[in-house]
Amino acid sequence: MKFRLIYPKWPKLTQQTEFHLPPHGPVVFAATLPGYVDVDFVDENLESIDFDDPVDLVGISMMLTVQVKRGWAIADAYRARGVKVIFGGIATMLHAEETMAHADAVFLGEAEGRMEEIFADFRQGNLQPCYNFLDDRPDIGLVGTARRSILNRSLYNHKGVQMVDLVHASRGCHFNCYPCAVAYLGGREFRPRPIDKTIAEMEAIDNNRLFLVDNSLAQDTAWEMDLFREMIPLKKKWCCHPIEDKPEVLDLAAQAGAWYVYQAVFDTSDYIRERVKRYHDHGIGVEGTILLGLDSHTEDSIKRLIDFLLDIELDLAEFTVLTPFPHTRAYADLQRQNRIISTDWDDYSADKVVYQPKHMSPERLQELLAYAWDTFYRDESQNIKMAKLFQQVVRKEMADNTFRPRNRELSNQTFGKVQPGR
């Protein structure tokens, strides 16, 4: 049977350099499909959908709230043609009730061990409106190697440079951060994959650069260190969310090829200053993820925070405003306080103010978001800072003879010639 899997288009942050990573959710899901399913993947961010091309079943994988209205429109177009549609993915779980109005079926939860049943139901004409496995998570050992063969690899380049491939070593997160829905989606139990399976998947990826998309690697010190030890021989270069702030962990991460981390910067404390310095001391770059608009934020504190970011010499920074996604603590609080001013999901892009901040108007917070981007990149553009970060990884690759330029001439023109050891 022919199954079309679609990843709906979504807008990047207004001030962010636009590039497209190979999506993770669809390739992990594709690995769970029965062998008789012929899957055709369309990433609408880079390809157009041919609605008239015959297909037996359509699956729509939605990661972000800002994708949902487009996902619904795609489903409506297919269903008008008599084609059944099933939804899955993070945003489907966050917007399940609304999505059911546009779907023949919605799937909630993790897909491993579930798809034989669902595709059997479809073939027998017995597709159920909702398959809810949110509270019945599969054995983490069932997670297999993502099916990256469904991707059109040529699409995922930025100025001639191959983008990182996404991979995960664990699910779940014992933290329960205020703006985050992971506690609802994946549970608060940290569930690491068997390290040998994770390493085998990394080794099989034909790309030297990876993004470990785990919510946080800093959840189990012994596991984290074991993972890094096993990664060292791969000579991969990778970025991730936070690494545990211990010298022995950072040292192993650097040996394993850590390139840079996404590190939340939530205040102007000496702890943050020293945390960033420790990353840098181990040769690991830092992209600060900066959330503006918390109830503790005033106009003056936001401006002081931006000055602090420049002072601690972050390699990059990404600024967003607090966005109350469904099933988060932020959503529960702001809804209870009647402070949410928009439920147009197209506005939930993390760069539009959709609630009433505590110490300023929504319009002023929007202005401060623009001020943050403009001020941080005033003296050195985002492209230049990105190029410097790219040069770091090239130096690392050249030092261990793993540098593989996809387009050497274009890379040199864009990023400058990099000499090892400089």
C-alpha cells in the first residue's frame, strides 16, 4: 500500500537565519511501519504536495503548534478527495481534540510496537478515531534506527553545507520546566535507550555532524559518561541541549566530539557566567536560548540580560518570548489568570506575544524582543557568528581527518578557508 507521510510547512523565527534540518519525528516514525507499507515522505518546507497523486493513506506528522492549522488544511484537502488521514506527532498530542475534527484517526503517544495494529485496522476498514497510548509507553529498547532513507538528502543543505542529522539517545525528562510540555508528552521518567543501539545508529549515519535532540543529557551522570565514552571512537561532531556541569563530564563530552550546546540563560548570575566559561574552556561553543517575558522580567531586567549575554561572549543567541503551549505549566497559569490574549495557533511561533505580560504591555515586550536580536547582533551579524561556529567544527574535523566538504569551493567562499590549529 502507498502511504504518504507529510510534514507541514511552518515559519522560522522572524530574525533567525533560515535553514532546514532533516526532521526527526517522521524518520523515527517511519522506522515503525510494517514492511508492506511503501512510504513516500514530503517535507512541505522544501517541497510541494501533489494532492492529485494517488495514495492509499495519508499521515500528517506535526511537531510544532505553529504547524497545526496548515496540517488541518492539508488533511481537509485530502479528505475532500476521499483519502483517509491519520495524524501523529508532538503537536497532534497537544491539540488532539481540535485535530480530530480534521482526521479519520489521531495517534497519541510513541509509535514503537503500535503500527501493525493500526495499519491492520486501516486495511480492514476499521480505522479508529483515536489511538491513545500517552500513558502506555513502549519499552525504550524497541526504538530502532530512524529510517532516514525516506529523506531527499539534497534538500538539507545550507549554502553548500550539509546540515546536521538528528538522533536521540533517550526519552522522557525528570525536569518539569515552566514553559515545556515534555512532562506531558514523554513523561517525567528518564528513559535512556540501550547505549549499544544508540551508538550503532550514530555510526550508520552518513554524516559526520549530528544533533542529539534529547531534552537534556544532564539527567544521569553515569549513563551520560558511558555514552560519551562510547562515542569517542566514532569521531562525530555534535551539538545538543545541556550537558551536565561537571568537569569529568565536560571533558568526556569534548573527547566525544561535542561541538556546541543549546544552553538556557535565565539570569545574570555568576553561575551562568562560569557555566558558559566552562563550556568554552573545554572547546565547546554555546548558543544561548533566551526566553523573554517571564513574570520576573521587567524592561530594565531584560536590557541588563542582553548586556550580560554580550559580556559572557556567547557564540550565538536565540531569543523567544514566553509562549503558553497547551499542557504546560505556563498555559495552566496564564489561562487561570485570564492573561492569554490569542489562541490563534499561527501566532504560537515563539516570536509573537500572545499573553499579557506582568510588568509591561504585549506591544512593549514585542519591541524588546526585536531590541534583543538587534542589540546582540549589532556588532557582529548572525551570519558571521554562525560562520565562526562552523569554523570551529571544521577545525575539529581537520584535526582528526574527518572533514568532508560537500562543496569545497562554496564552503570556502561562505565561511573562509580554515586551517587546522588556528
